[in-house]
Amino acid sequence: METAVQQHTYKKENALFPFCKGCGHHHYVNHLDEALVKLNLDPNKVCIVSDIGCIGILDSLFATPHTFHTTHGRSTAFATGIELADGILNDSKLKTIVVIGDGGATIGLLHLVNAALMNVDVTVLLANNFLYGMTGGQHSQFSPLEFVTPTTPAGNIVPPMDICSIVKSCGATFVRQAAATDKQLGDVIAEAIAHPGFALVEILELCPEWALPFNKIDGKSINEKLHAENNMNAAAVRQDFTTLYKEKVLGSPKKMVDDTITPKYSSALNGTCRIVLAGTAGEKVQLASFLFMKSAISSTLHATQKNDNPVTQGSGFSLSEVCISSEEILYTGIDTPDVVIISSPEGLKEVTANGTLARCSSDTIVVAEQTLSEFDCAGKVSRLPLRALCTGSRAALSALASLNMIKGWVSQDALLEMIDGKFKEKSLLYHRDIEALIPFVKI
Ligand code: SF4
Ligand SMILES: [Mg+2]
């Protein structure tokens, strides 16, 4: 293996990780970097081939190696081609590393199988967090039994695929499984990269955004749990899918929350009110919209909600558009907003960039955190000490609830009921915020 001047990192200086707080991908990136440093590879002889999903945006964090971003599940096929071309045209000087999640591995399974069968000199680092993180937390073929996701609300009834056994059965000679938090993972990855021929490391991770809210799972239990599931996978007698579905899904109560809303309040709203909330991911901006939308339905109104955030769910800006109406809502877009609430600099940047502020009319009510920089907008702008009074995580909902207290778009009783139901004893903080904010609202 060729070496070069000792590198201390292959990442970009001050690289800003785009992943949600607590995401296993942080460990993955750092361990990969550690392995490259350990091997002291010439960055020009390293090619990182990334796939889809949150892990797929890792390549932007690396400064010096070649990076190649590919399509759904096809990274291993591209890597195979790169490796063959390098072997035939360039005497196998390149180390080709596939960065793929469990979603990509499921979609492109045959490419993994074929690369293992060919024993092409490619290292596959498979980030398995048991679900599709970027697209909404749907289960994957790697989800453990009973794993609760938006697509398996009663718990997953299909045993997980055992990728290690699959590639071993295809002749792979280096196959390992490790947790992302494992301190030895950098060494394991280095060994896999140095291994001549196909190598796969399955890296078990947690997606705090989608796995933690619905499942009792933590870093420590990950290894044990997956091994147990895989053993069940090998059980000699299994119920067929239809029998299981009838018994476990149709025949048992849903494990996820039943969100059925029965209208029991009323509202004086006549027409439609279109509201944009803009803030920072993790500060309950979309939850504020969701509770407001539910309270609108409870107030016998129609309601829609549309969310936007960067590809990773829990970092960067968070935007939500909610429409409430006394009439059926046939158009869910917001051309001219009636209300815009901006609770953080990330929110301001986004509503500036996406044109929301430019589309405000002189009737638009704009409530903005008072410490934000100046911005151009035709609307009636009130600057409130949202973050000082409510903290970032309550700012959006408290601002919306105090505006609603004055304007009466939805029943305030319905909204407070939603807040109390969601936050239990902590809802008192919202009651306090609403009272504190009202004197500042000038509309
Ligand atoms: S959505 Fe899940 S997998 Fe994606 S960055 Fe967030 S925590 Fe990580
Ligand atoms: Mg995944």
C-alpha cells in the first residue's frame, strides 16, 4: 500500500456536520477519518463513493480524497466500475470505499451481492440505523422485529435481513459488524480498507430523530438486540406473513399514538388564514404547526400542514406552513401569507431565500425574534423577545398561541388543550409564555 506525507485528517477544516444531534453518522465519519489517517493513504489514491440518505451527504465533509455521489442503491455498482477501471488502467492504486445506509443497501442489494461474488477490491461501510432516516423514518429490511416506525406502527413483523450472512455466502472474506460508538471501529475500518478484495463492515447506529421516539433502544442494547433478532431469523418454524399480519397488525392495538380528532369547539374564522412558521430544527417549529392544525380541526375548521427542512431532519432551518379555513382547502400553497413567525436566524435566512418575505402584503402580520438582523418586508412587523422569554424551543408555539389569543383564529381552549395534552406539567411554561408575550404583540 502506498503512503504519503502523514495526514492528520482527511476532513474539511472546521467541517460542519449536517446530521441531527446524537446521530450515529457523527461517529461513522470520525472513525472513517481515523482509519484513513491510520493507513496514511495518499488522498489522491482514495475514492469515497456515497449513496443516498443522510449518510450519503458525508462526502461533502471530506476535503482531500476523491468523492463520488451516486444514485439510490447504486454506489457499490459505481465503486465496482471505478475499481475495475483503476485495476486495469492504473495498476490498482486506488482504495475505493462505499458509504451506504441500510436503505441504499436494501435498494441495491444485488450490487452488494455481485461485488462480493466478484471479490472486487471495494470496502463497503454500511451504516445500519434500521430505517430510512432522510425520507421520514420508514422501516427497512434491516429493521428488527417489533421495531416501530411510521410504516410499521404496530411493530415490524418481518425479521431483518442479515447482510453479513448474505455477503459471506457470496464468498466475502472480510465481514464485520460493530456499533458506531465502538472505540475500535476506526481500526476495524482500517483493516477492511487494507484487506485485498471485497470487505464489508456493518456499522450499527441510532437515528435519534426516528428510532428513539418510538422504540426502547440505546447504543448499548444495539448489538445484543440485533444478534437476538438474527437468531430468530434462523428459526426453523415461522408463521407465514398473512397469519402474522392478521394477528399482530390487524388484531392488536396500534403502538403509535392514535391522532383521531373529534371537533368539539367552534371558531369565528370566516375564510382562510395562511401561516408560515420559520425557525431552527429541534426547536419544535413543526410541532407548533401540528398542534395548531389539530386545534383548528378540533375547532371545526379545515386544516393542512406542509413542512420543510434540510435533508437531515434535525439540523439547520425548520419551516412549516399551515392553512386553516372555514371552507374546504383546495390549494395548500401559500402565495401571500397572512402571518409569518420567525423565531431564529436560520428561519429568517430561509424565509428570505425562499421568497416568503418578499410575498408578504401590507396586511401580513410578521412576528420576529427581536435580536434578528434587519430585513425587508412589506408586512406589519412586530419584534418580540421570543427567545429571551420563551427559549428557542418554545418560541414558535408560544408566539403562535399568543397571536391566536388576540385574533381568535382557532378556539384558544382547543389550542391550550393540545398544548396541555402534549407537554403535560411543562405546559405551564407555555401558559406563562403566552401571557408574557401578549403585551409585546402590536397588531
Ligand atoms: S434523520 Fe436520522 S439518520 Fe438522518 S441525520 Fe437525523 S438522526 Fe441521522
Ligand atoms: Mg438508514
